[in-house]
Amino acid sequence: MSKNIKFIHPRNQITEVISRIYKRGMTTTSGGNISIIDDNGDIWVTPSAVDKGSLRASDIVCVKKDGTIIGKHKPSSEFPFHKAIYETRPDIKSVIHAHPPALVSFSIVRKIPNTNIISQAKHICGPIGYAKYRLPGSDDLGTVIADEFKKGYKAIIMENHGTVLGGSDLTDAYERFEALEFCARTILYGSQIGTPNYLTDKQIEEFENQATGVLPEMDNTEYSSDEVEKRLEICKIVQRSCEQGLMISSYGTVSMRWQDDNFLITPTGVNRWDISLEDIVQIKDGKREAGKTPSRATWIHQEIYKRNPNVNSIIMTQSPYLMAFGVTGEYLNVRTIPESWIFLQDIKAIKYGSHFRKNINPDIVDNCATALIIENDSVIITGDKLLQTFDYLEVAEFSAKSIVLGNSLGEMVPINDDQVEDLRKKFLS
């Protein structure tokens, strides 16, 4: 979806985001609904009983301010609570309701996920409300949800039902939805291998405070053909990462070395699903492309490139199974299958806060390992070609997933030292 969301018709916004949610396995064919209220007070909403996997713009229903329904379908059966939210909160312009598995898990045990599980989620999601169970599609349900929104919440767990979130526009609502489901998944996966640890509010504020300041601007920027080609490569990998569930809208940084220690990097404040070539920021001679704000992790990428001439691409992201290890402190033993050990060797984990500029851990920037986990924050993957680096990320996430899922079957039996030595001689010598 374009950043100029106001120039995209609500029908197209809704169909794109519901498709995204469905393909990522965060709702079912029949479940979930999205709405947008426009400047006229008309509400555009997903239809009732139409396949979410093949929804078209022409399927979206408009409920006029006077109650007139325009469209070839009935509006969602949950329209009453969408309408109630808009009446309660004029600042909210879009609503998402869905039944993503992890958040439903919390709703059926009557709990709210603690968003202090990762560094940025608290600020994206805000405090989380809780709405008691009421009959789906009823005015009663609209009342209890609206009452929660009256308290200032933008994200609510619906008891034995799912979740509902609001935003200043659909992009804002989706980022909140995706971040909250990610927190829920990370907590659930982490709980299968250990005990999740949470950040304090003070630690989160320290992260926000230290991640300030940007490089000075360049006077002029040149765009050679190979530079543009790298921009395209970055955009494709970011999109692929989002589609594969290896990156979420609100977090993830990708960079590529361009010339010498100069590089290209993704921006801050741009939805990862929507990144375009024009958004990518060129960093040259310690300066940034004018008019753009690069990732807040730019300085880490800059130091890695300076100190590691063999590293030509970096991905810094959050993926749910790797972060299960990142939030529990459990050791990620990649001696699962030969490919995992050959590609990744041993993955270190460093404490939260050791990635702050004032006390940077040498493991991040000196003699980079292929993969490094920063507790409650992210995973850093380095490599030569960007596709290779993305492959390493996929292998690391698959390895973590295998261990998490296998934990219920019994204790992992890793490849032994003799087998590792055989792999070393054949593939790494």
C-alpha cells in the first residue's frame, strides 16, 4: 500500500490489507472484518459471508452516514461495533477485527499479552483493553467494545473471540494489529522452551532515548545504475521478509554495501510492506541522503561495514521463533541438521542494552558472526550477497522453529562433535 494512503480508495486499501492478513494466516476465509470511515462519515466495510482469500474491491460495502447501504453484499455482521467505535472515538478512522491464532489463545485463557516482550511494541500498541464476551454481531457487543475504546485504548482483546484494533488510518491500525499478534506469538513460543523475560518501562524508554540523532545530510546525491539496482534488491527482500513472516510492518532494517564503506539502508517511519525505491536512504562518507531519515540502527550497520570488509549485506529483524530464544535467554543450538550448522555455526546471544551506542558490545560490530541475537530486541544476520543473507535468516528461523516445535516431543539430540568435524572438513575447509 502506498504511503500516500489518502489517495487510495478505501475499497482498495481494505482488500489489500485483508489479503495480507489472510495470506499470513491471521484470519480464516469467513473470519475477520475491516472498515474505514471517510471524511463524509461514510463507512466502508468488508462484506458478510464472502471469501476473505479472494475479496475484490467491488465486494466492499459502503454504509452511508444516513444508513443507506451501497454494494452487492450485506455489510459484515460485526458492523455494529465498528460503527460504535467511530461514534465513540472521532480520532479513529479505521478498525480491524480478526481471529489471529496467538491472540485468540490469549482471549480464551482470559489474558492480555504483555507488549514489553520486545522493545518497540509498547509504543506501537499502547495499553491493551479487554472486552467481556457478548453475542457476535449484537449491539451489546458494540457497547462493551465502545466502552473500552472510551478509556483511550486502541487495541482490545475480545473475550473468547479475538481482537479489535483502531488507528488513525488503516496502515496505523494494521501495524498495531501485526505488532500485537507478534508479541503474542513470541510469548507463546518462548513459553514452550523456557520462561519469557520482559523489559521494564525504564529499559524501553532508554532504548527510545538512545536511538535519536541522525547523520548530517549530503549536499548532492548521485544515483548510478548499480545503486538503483541495489535499491530494488533491498525492496524485494523487505517485501519477501514481510510475506514470509520474518519481518513486521513496524520493525526491520535491511542494508547493502554499495561502494567502499558507503551503503544503502531502509528508512525509519515507513511501513515495511510499502517500502519503495525512493524510500531507501544512501549513506555516503558518513552523511545521509537529503530529506530522508535512515533506520535508527544505521550507526550499527555503519560500524559493521567499516570493521568487516567481507560483510556486504545486513538484515536486522524480529522473527517469532528466533525471538522465542531472544526473550527467554535459552541457547539456540543450531546443530539440528547439517545445513543449519554449516550456514550458521554457533549463534551468540547478547544482553539487551549492549546494542546501545554508549555501551556497544564488540560481538555486534567486530568479527561479525553470521547470526547474533540481541535479547528482547532483534536478530542480526550478516552475509555477502543479500539473497544469501536472507537465506541465512530463513535457515536460522527454521532451525529455531524446529526446536520449539520438537520440544514437546522430547529433548533435542544435536549433531555430535565428530559429525560437526566431518562437516567442517567437507564444507568449510
